[in-house]
Amino acid sequence: MEAAHISVESSGGPVYRVVVTQGRNKTTHDVTVTPEDIARYAPAATPERLLAASFEFLLEREPASSILSRFSLPVIETYFPEYPRVIGQML
């Protein structure tokens, strides 16, 4: 499968737009990231870097088309309990 390109754009608020492009397929996701989320999952990372790594994490487990189009970052943990541990190792 072709590698995904992950682009993260800030809205200036807590919601970030993440665009995943894989070949001809493109999905768009609006993800809310709070300062508390950053402190919990990756204190040294920017929100953009945390989101890019989070989408790399998700894409290893499911296709982009299965990722919710709108969610808050901690939702990942409800589907993948290993997320907090693994994301810390990825960053």
C-alpha cells in the first residue's frame, strides 16, 4: 500500500484539520486537541507533531476511511488502549 501523506492545519483554536492523502484517496478529519491532551500524551511535542504521530498510529491499525471525521484526541484511547504508551514512544 502507498505511504500516506499527513497534513495538519491549525484553526487557531483547539480544532485541527488533518488531511490524509493516500494515492488518489483523501480523507479530512477535524480533531480537537487541548493543552491537557498534549500534557498527557506528549508534553514535549507541538499539537501538530502529536496529531501527525497519532494519525501514523491510527493508519497502522485501520484505513484512513475508517478514522472518524470529527473527534477529540482522547477518543483514540477508547478504541486502542495502548495509544498513550505507544504515542509516547513514537515522539
